[in-house]
Amino acid sequence: MNSLERIKAAISFAPADRTPAVPQLFGHAAALAGVALKDYLRDGGLLARCQIEARERYGHDIVFAFMDLCVETEAAGSILQYRENQYPDVASYVLAPDSDVSALAVPDPATAGRMPELLRAAGILRSELGDTVLVAGCVAGPMTLATQLLGIEAALYLAADDPARFERILDFSAAVAIRYGIAQIEAGAHLPIVFDPAASPAVVPPQFFRELLLPRLQRVFSAFRQAGALANWLNIAGPTGTILPYYPEAGVDIANFDYYVEPQRARELLPDTCLDGNMKSLIFVEASPDEVAAAASRLVSEFAGRGGFLLSSGCEIPPEAKPENIAAMLAACRGA
Amino acid sequence: MIAMTNPEMNKLVEVLLEGDHAAALAEARRLRAMGIEPERIVTEGLEAAMQRLDDKCTVESFNLLEIMLVGRAVSAVVNELYPEGVPPERGRDTFVIATLEGDVHDLGKNIAKMVLIGKGYRVVDLGKDCPVETLVNAAEREHAHAVLVSGLITPVIPQVRKVRPALAERGLGGIRVVAGGAALKQSSAEALNVDYVAETAFDGALYLDQLVRGAA
């Protein structure tokens, strides 16, 4: 069974030779290769090479055509500040609270900002790995992009002060996600993961998610399915217990859950949905390989009778994580 | 625990909890026009509202949107009552807060600051990407009761570990160090070399309340 077949089996709750491992390794692939993060994040060829090397080293079941959650806002006109070995942040937001979002054009992934480089990475990964390993693209979810267009504080105040204007920004953000995600599928990604950390109940209450974000996520996932995505994958970190029940309605096939949500609770909330999670990101930096292996083994055992599970961290594994800890996670997954 | 609210303050507490900053400002002005001292508006209005919010905000129902709206309303009232800033003698105690060098995400810090101001504390905000030395200097200058550090990303952890030794080197070893934020709260006080790791802004404020009362 190859990695892609293993993941497909998990999505459909079919038997597999082992639990698939999909650690969220993004910038860590650059650190492992001794490449500066700021270069990795701007060069699709370099990103693809680092992802392939990381995968060869650890033997996990996925590679990520993912840069950071600032790609879309930069493509729309925000100015970023890059640093040597940190993810960029927005120095100047393209929208002000009183801006008219209709003046913004949905970025063309073929030409806007770093999007073409990301598409190049997806293409290289798919042509190198074919259908042996899952090639995941990544887009910012509507809420996250809205906060990246305005700044999170301005976005949240606008959501309260002028909901109609804020909803127009959410619609624009959903349109960006759809166009960019479909371009990733066309470039070779098996699916684009929707990362929407700002949709977390740590940021907005569940009612906000249900009324404002769910309809946009439905639109995004429906478009991805029509474009041929292998599955729809939603990644929201934090205490998502109150919003997980809405995921099937959104069209989600794979639901990420973070360490805040106990595995048993995630299983009860989403009995028919493939889950991925929920190791603490920080243990890959601070704990010993034995502790990581024990945490991974507990999760694998927990889901052994159910299937429908991808072993992962609940959030990104930090770039400075210890390689021996990631290796320990994989070893536990293989039952070594 | 449900805080008792002075009936005169009911309306203020209500609009603060709704996050309606315009109505909160109008209500604070009305109370001032009735001759009620700023001190009372803070202790019986703002602090009562923050206590109610604290009771409501468990880890599962703590969300930035609601906290920020209440925080904005509280700030509007504080700015109205003390246009020159909260005087040191008015604040019950002073805390110095920062996001340390290497981390430019300051939302968590801003939330903690809002909660503490709402509770009547004086908070000196050193912003983001702040060197440890600047934090120590401010703690000394401001006679801080505690220093608070917030971190969203893990690379800032080595900076956090330096705070306590840097304070001790300056003879300020008695000043408590509290950490919070998405990255730091996954760790432990021992691993971070701090006195307390706060799960939320309210959890941190509760620790500081106890500290001020001599119970922590």
C-alpha cells in the first residue's frame, strides 16, 4: 500500500496496512535542509525539493505545497515584511475598514505575488511523486483571509460594527480561496487544505461560525469537489469542539482537531468523518523522542478499532522541531 | 461567582458586556454628570463588568471577538475618565507587559492588557518584538508587581526563559513573571522558567489578583 492509497483508505474508513501519518511539516522542511525560511517561502522549486527531502527522511504520507497564510493577502496587494527565518507578517494591509472591497480584484494565481511559485511547487511535487504520496495544496479560509486583508483587530471590529461590509469581504475571500484552490488542483495538487485558524472558536463564537462562515466554506468546498479534489480537508486549530458538528454540512471529508479536543469527543462529534490530529505541536520541540512516541502510540491505539484517522499534530510542527521527535512519531505509527 | 452590581451601574455594566462602546461612553458621561467619581465608576462599573465576563469565559467559550468588543468599550470609558492616562496612584498595582523580541504578534498581549485595565490595574505596554533588557528596565522604573510576556510562536521561548535571570541580576528577583499566548501555554512554568503560565487572559488576571492580595 502506498501513502496515497493509505490515506484514501482512511478517508473511506477502509482497512489499511497502518495508520497514515500526516505531520504538519511546513517550514521545518527548510530548516532540515539548511535553507533560510525566507527563501523557501518564495521559491517553488526550492520548496518542492525540501518537501521531498523531508519526506524521504521521515517517510510520512504527505507533502505540502504550502508557504504561509500571507500568500493571498500579498497577492491582493498587502505589503509583507520578510525575515530570515520566520514566517512573514503583514506590514501594510490592503484594506482599511472603510475601504470598498469591490475595488479589489480576485488575484490571478498565474501572476499574482507568490501564487505562481506555489503552483510551480505543486506541479513539481505531483510530477515527482505521482499518485504515491498525497500532494496537498493549501489556501487560507475566508475568515483568515478577511483578517489578513484588514488586520485581525480591524476585521473583528468591522464584523461587529458593519456586518454587511464585513460579509462582502468574506465573499471576496471565499472567491480568492476558490480561484487559488482550483488553480492548485489544476497544477497537480490532489486537494487544497483549507486553513482557517481565525474561524476558531478561540477567535469568534460558534454562532458566528454557523451564520457567517459555514455558508462560505460550503461554497469553497463545493467548488473544490467539482474541480476534482480528492477530498475536502478543513484545518482549524484551537478549541473546535463547538464547531466540529457543522463540518459535514460544510462538505468536509477530513477534519483536523487540536489538542484542546479529546480524541473520544472528536469521534463522538464526527462519527462518519475522517479525523486528523491532535498531537501538541510543542512536544516536537521540547519533549523527548520517547514521550513523542508514547503520545503517537496512544492516538494510534485510540483509533485502531475505528479507522478514519490520520495521525498528525493539531497545528503546525514548528520549524525548529527536533528531527528525532518527528522520526519517533513515524516509528510509533509503524509500530516499531 | 456572581459579582454584586450597584443599581446605579446596571446600565453601564449591561452595555459594557454587550460590547457597545458608544453606549458605554454615553453612560459613563451620564454617571459623571450625576457627580459620581471616576474611582467608583471603575470599581463598581468596569470591574463588575469584567467579573461577569470572567465568570462567562471558560476556556471553551473564550473568544477574541467578544473580549475585544468589551475591551474596546472599557478602554473608551477609561479614556473618558482619565484622559491623561490612569495615574500611578490610582492603579491598584502596576504590571509591565510585552511580546518579546522575535515575536511580532501582539494580539494576545493586547487582550491581556484590556482585561487588566478593566480590572483597575495600571498596565505599562512595551509593545511587540521587545528586548528582555527593555522589559527589565521598565519593571524597575515602574515598580512593577509582575511582568507579563505573551508569545504566539515557539522561537520566542528562549527569550522568555531569560526574563527571570535578567530580573534577578538587577536585584528584582521578587518580581513575578507570567507567560501566556498560544505557543507558551503549551509549555509549563518550569520549562519556561516563569512563575505562572496563563491558559487565558482571565486565568492570568486571576493569578495576578491573588498575587496582589498576597495569596499567590
